[in-house]
Amino acid sequence: MPRATPRLAFTFASFWMLLATGAIAQEAPIPPQAKPTVKSGTTVKSQPTKPEKAAEKADDEEPAPLPAEDTAEAAEALPAGPAPGAAAGQTYLLRYKISKGDVLRWEISHQVDFDTTVNGTTQRAKTYSKSTKVWRVTDVQPGGKFTFQHIVEDSAMWQELTGRARVEWDSKKDATVPSGYESIAASLGKPLYLVEMDTQGKLLQKISQKPGKPVEEEDLGDDDSQMTLPLPKDAVPLGFAWHFPFDIKLPVDGGGVKIYKAREKFQLMTVKDGVATVSIETQVLTPVRDPAVESQLIQRGGRGEVKFDIAKGRVVSQQVDVDKSVVGFRGPASSIHYVSRFTERLLDGEKKTASNAKTAKAAE
């Protein structure tokens, strides 16, 4: 078997592991053969900066700090027209409404086209994954705080890389698991995390329950700790915006990491038939001028929207798109073009299948 196959398996598995962590918008890793090098530099712990000031500073400068913020603080009330039929000054309270015994399922898909050109030679990576994400609610406390098991019920994936055979696998159809994906197959239908969350979507506790690994509490300071749409703490009008800050850690030559400040920006755009549409935009706040670094951040610049059912208190759909290019990441004759689409759709009211019954039994 070609030496490159384990690297393919790593890339393929990484898609699934991003889903397994429950991140709201999952980014595809750069394929190993296309991964750019990063210029060496000193590890820094910079403070976030306002995006509009970024171009005025060099990469290694400390950007000016923003006001302190969390998922609901330092929010902006941005101008917006009234929704059809909405009274002037009308506000909307967005809250998760979960009951003990709920089993919520979402269909998750993620497709990526990734072209890398160096000295006239272009390599293309195309990947697709579709999985079913499950929240099995085990407890709800007074005030609405709830605990659930995070499960990936099934998964179908394929991957194509220039000059290599297509790799694909569907857990519902294929009896044979491709080499390198055994751990994925073994994890399907089993609890991966025990999660405690409040009604604003704030992650309070995340305990790993992955098969074959000791039970341990996750570090909620990691940048993958956001598992769903965070909601503002008060009732808000149309046009209101709020943020979720996080760090992106990139390795540097010689060891260590450099920290890049970033945030997700959310804005309430419309409310129609009880469903709120919230726009999403990922903003890297730390100034970046090095194309090699830009190439590693390229999948982070997504924009899209989330549909949130106000009465039922849950996300019903989501779509986030990225279409970005970087030139000069490895010399003047190099470029990267990255296109991706992530979607999520609530499978509400579907009949319980044999596969679903197996998931519930495994989770007990």
C-alpha cells in the first residue's frame, strides 16, 4: 500500500473528529501534502483588536484591546429595518428549550474543494462528509440548564486527491472499514461527550466519553469548545449583534505556537413565522500579513446563517460558506484556493429507525 495512505486516513478522520467535538462550524484541515510552512517567530499572547484597525499594524505588534466580552457582552445594536408585521421596538428572547428525554438529531454535511499550486503544479483535494449528530438529553435542572450525551450516529465520507485513488466509506452500507478508520467506526452510535449547557448555549462542562479512552473533563478554553449557537443574555431587537471570542493556535518553526485572536460575530437579521435568522461571520482580529500564516487561517473565514426556532428553542438549520484564495504562501509562484460549505439540518419528528434504537441502547 502506498506510503501516503496513512496521511489520507488522517485527513479523512479529521473531518469526522471535528464533527465529534460538536463545533458549530467545522473546518477542514489542510491536506498534509499541501500544508504550508510557517515562518519562525516568537510565541505571543496578543490581545484582540478591532478588525478595521488591523491593516495599520504589523504581524508581530500587540493589537489594541477590545472591551471585555463573552457570548452576550460587548454586543452592538446595529441599524436594521423592522420585520414584516413587527412592532417598532419589538424584541426577541432567544433561549434553548430542552426537556429531559429529548433526542435531537441533525444531519451534518461538509464539502471542501481545495486547490494548491506551487511552481506551476496544481494538486486538488476534494472531500465530502455527511453524518447524523445526536443530542440525547439525560437531565434538565430548574432554570433550564441541561445535560446531554453528544453522539455521532452514522457517517458517510469520500475523498479525492490528485494522483491517488478515491477513498470512500458509508457506515450504513459498507461492511468493510477502510484502513485507518477503525476508530471512527467503533465510535459511531456511542456517547463521545457528556455535556452540560445553559439556556444561552454556554458550555458549562464537557466530559469525554470516547471509547477506549479514560473519562476526563475537557478544557473549555480550547477554541473548539463552542458546540452550538450562543445566544444573547437579554431580549434583543432586529439588527442586534453579539460575539463569541476564541483563540487560534498555530505552530511555529522551532516549536511552540503563536496565538491569533478571533471571534464569531452573530447578528439577528429577521424573524419570520417564529423562526429567527442569525448571520454568522468569523473574524480573525490579530493582524496577519504573512501569506504562509494566511494559508493556515484560510478555512476560518466563513460566513453564513443559522435558523433558530424561538418557540421550540433549538437550531433548525445552518449554512456556512468559505471561498478564499491566498497567493505567495510558498514563494511568488504559489497559491491556494479553498471553497467549503457546511450545513446542518434538524431531523425533527422523524420516526425512530433501527439504527436510532441501536444508538439509544448504546448510550444507556
